[in-house]
Amino acid sequence: MQPDTDEFCRICGKESEINQHIIAVFEQLASTEYVQRHDGLAKVILQKLAEAAELIEDKSPYYKYTPANVLENKNVKLYWNRNILTDKTILFNRPDITFMNKKTKNTFLIDIAIPNKHNLAKTIIDKKNKYQELANEICAMWKQKAAQVIPIVISSTGVIPKSLSQNL
């Protein structure tokens, strides 16, 4: 008796053709589609931060917004997808968004992820651990009172962890 081949992915033939496989695992789509979803979410958050901090006046729709690498005024500095240069070598030094409040001397390292729904909790912990060394170094180098790692994690199928509203 032959196995039912209808259950396997029509493109790769390796796994069942379910949403999780197509959205996040399938190699030919995952790399480009993931980056588009990731950057789309990151741009929305960056644009809203920039508007709230009065770094931009243009209220263009989120899908037309093209972020600048650095936005700055007398109160805040906002980096988009930039390496943070440090005195010592730090493996993970490129959060998606870095938001520094110059007045309160607080920095927020914001990193976005869109994992499979079964990886939400692990991804949140991994993001916090990944950038903690950079946060500590930023406090020392930039003389900040605090540097906090903020993971923004939404599953590829739209599942939202309870921590999302607090992090936003």
C-alpha cells in the first residue's frame, strides 16, 4: 500500500502542507516572506515612535513609510536596524530599533520576531537574553540610567502573547 502523497507539501514534498509549514518552515518562502512580515511590523512601530517623539511630521500610511537609519532631536535618538558600536566585542549588537530618551537617560532595545505559535515564549526569552549584554554595555558607555530589552513577538499566524500590550 502506497502512502498518501496528497498530505505532503506540493513544492518540497518533505512535510505536511499546513499553514505552519508554508508560513514559517518552507525554505523557499520563509526567508523572503519572513523578512517582509518582520520589516513591515518593525516599520509600523518605528513610525509610531518617531511620530510620538516628534521626529517626523509626515503622516504617510505605514505601507508607504520608508524609515531613516537615524532620527534625532534634542530629546530623543532613534536608530533603525543599526549596529551599536561598543568598547568591547558584543556578538548581538544590532537590535531592530534603538530608542534613547536623552532627558530621562533611558534606552530601549526593541527587537521584533514573528515565530511559529509554539515558539512564542521561547522567542521572548531568547530576545531578552540575546540583547542583555548590549543593554548593560549601553548603560556604561552612554551613561544611561537604564537600558531595557523590549521583545515584540507576534506569531506568524497572528497569535499574540500576553506580554505584547505591556511591551508596546
